[in-house]
Amino acid sequence: MKYPLLIVRDNVENNYLLTVPDLPGCKVISKTIDEVMSNVSDAIADHLGILAEYGEVIPHAKSLDLHIAACTIERPIWAMIDFDIVPFLGKSHKINVTLPELLIKQIDDRVKKSEEHRTRSGFIASACMAQLKKI
């Protein structure tokens, strides 16, 4: 999932504050932008791990345009992170799915060429999450 990131310079404390607006409470504070960016993946993983532990729903990311339009902070810096939320969705279960042969071939061809999807199941899970996000 691609989460927007908001980075704000705190001139009083002489550091940067990175927040993930779609994950309230998920933040990183460091002296440089490079440091906040290198620590954000761990912060998101910790945050989602806590949500998963308590059985909470993993929030979907809203569009960057929506966040920019709603932002009232002076001179914000925006970034994006592509974060794999699948490990935080719970235990995997094997299911039996029937698909047309041509569709399976197209999926397998896409998975072979993709750096994002390593397996057919991962591809199908991502497609399902994308579709559920629309609802």
C-alpha cells in the first residue's frame, strides 16, 4: 500500500517530524530527512503490528491529493512509501479458487515480470485489496 508521508521541519527543536496521516500516532523524529526516511518503515511495521495484535483493521491509504488539500501546515514536505501490509492482515489460509486458464496465465506472466509481486497468491491478494478499497 502506498502511504503518504508528511514531513515538517521543527526549527525550535532543530529536527524533522515525519507522520503517516493515515496511521494516527505513527511518527518518526530525527535530525535529518534522510534519517526519518530510513526509519519510517520500522515505525510503520511497529504501528501495524500493534493494530494487528489488538485485532484492529489496517487503515487504507487515502490519496496524496486529499491530504495535500486538507493540510494547513506551513511549508510541508510530502513523500510516499510503498509498504507491504499483507503480513499484518493475519494468518494466511489456503483456499480453493477457480479461474479461467487464460487469466491464470496472464497472472503468472505478470508475476514473473513484477518486482512487486513474488507469487500468484500475492498478486491476487493485492488485486483483492485494491478492489475492496474502492468499496
